[in-house]
Amino acid sequence: MTRAFVCGCAGTALSDDERAFVREARPWGLILFKRNVADREQLRALTDAFREALGRDDAPVLIDQEGGRVQRMGPPHWPAYPAAAWFDGHDGGRALDSARLVARLMAHDLREVGITVDCAPVLDVADPLTHAVIGSRSYSQSPERVAAFGRVVMEGLLEGGVGPVVKHVPGHGRARVDSHLELPVVAASRAELEARDFAPFRALRDAPMAMTAHVVYSAIDPHRPATTSRVVIHSIVRETIGFDGLLLTDDLSMKALGGPLGERARAAFAAGVDIALHCNGELAEAREVAEASPELEGASRRRAEAALARIVEAPAPFDAAEGRATLAAYGAP
């Protein structure tokens, strides 16, 4: 049986200890960061080695490949893609066409090296005071524009055989601090949140996967961030937004959350999250998360299987060189 967590790894190849951990702990997937990326040949070898150790050819490998400053695969081996905010400065259909094309190109890059899940698009709605941790990662200050860009990016990734993860549900745009470092508290009313922050997630509630926000919404649950709040997960994410896809935590090792890693994972599962995400590659911490993670079964297993079923095994032929030329003609940096 698979356990309901995703782990990271420390370097550009799995160590013997990491291989043993993967075999024994049986994570649902692996998530990669810049520390894990050297070039195409190395990255393909790493994703192959993970699946071999796990004994599952369909095991998902995840990455944050948004464009802009959140791009784990970049020059000189891969293009530098524009940040989300760049698209909103362009007019009408061309802006949406550009965003869709970037997503399709990213999917091409990812599939070449065995990566099948992209933690994108970001559906957080920016405002003039949005913290830089989101900043240009947001498509717009308009919920409708964020939803429109999110839709075409989701479709572009899926067309290229990569599963999208919309984030950070139910919305990180009002946060005024960096959740990697401390816990944001949002004081907006529920009506304000529903009208603006929740709207893009509601529009994309058919997404196969979503990632939670380590944010306290004091009008909904003043005591717990969304990731560990049963009220937020059930009342907001599942009911108000209507999302029934696979729900992943944001990285449990972020400082917005307190307590031992195992306690963080247990709290997230008690709240109703499907998959715990541990990213920093610290093996001792990963073991804590693994021990706290249940077998992937019941509704969570159904959602995981449905999410993976959306990832096509053989994407339609795609001319990446032509796509990059078209993107350059659109004026992409």
C-alpha cells in the first residue's frame, strides 16, 4: 500500500539511505527543487531511480515550475519563462494564448525528464499590499483574470501530460508575511473572502489537485491555519468552493506551522487533507512525516487515482521549437 505523503530528497541523486526510505515508507510521490536539478540526463536518472526504488512506474514526481522566480528548472538547460504577472499586461486573447503556450512548453520540458505534476497555477489574487512571497506569482488583482489565466494554464499542462496543482487554497493573496518564515493571519470577513479570494478556486474547482495555504482566516477559524483547520477544509474548500479533487498540504516544514513534523502531519490529516507534503529533503523529518501518514485509502485514494487518471500517458505531438518562436513573437521576455 501507498502512504499518503510526498517527500523530497537532498541532492541530485538518491543516496542509499534515501532509496531504503522510499522502499520502506512507500510515499505517494517525490517533489524536486533546484538542489535536485543539474541537467536533463541527471534529472531523468533521478526520476527513474525514484520510481525504481518505489516499484511504481506511475508514481508522481512533482516540481514547482511556475515561471519567474519560482522555476526549479532554468537556464542554461531550460528556458526562463515569464512570471505570472507578466501576462496581465497584455491584451485580451493574446495574453491567454501566451499563458497557455507557456504551460504547454513547461509540460514538454517536464515530461522529458520524467516529471508528471507541476505545482501550478497560482490562483492567489494579488492586491496592492500582497507580500512579495506571492507578488509576481499572482496573475492579477482581478479574480476573474486570475481564474481565466488559471484555466488556460491548467489546460496547457494537462495537454502536455502534466497534472496541475492549483494553489494556495483558499487564497494567499491577502497575507502580509511570508508563510515560509511566519504564520500569516488574514482578518477579512467571510463575505470579502468569498467575493475575491475564493472566486478563482471556485471557478477551477474541477482541477485534479490543489495545495493548501498556511494562512489563518480569523473570520472562519481564528485558531488554526487552513492546512490544519477542519472548518476551512470542509466548510470552505470542500463545500463553499466545491473542490473534490486531491488536496495536498503546502510544505509541512515551513515555519508558519509549529510543533514536531509528525504532529503537523497528523493535524493536517485530521483536518481532512489527503496528502502531506514534506519538501526539504531532511531524512529524519521525512521519517516523522511518513510515520504520521496513513495508508492512502478510501476517499483520498479515489481522489488520487482520479487525479492521476487526468494525466495522459502519450501527449499529442508538439513542436517545442515552434512554440518557443511563437512565444517570442508574442513579446515574452
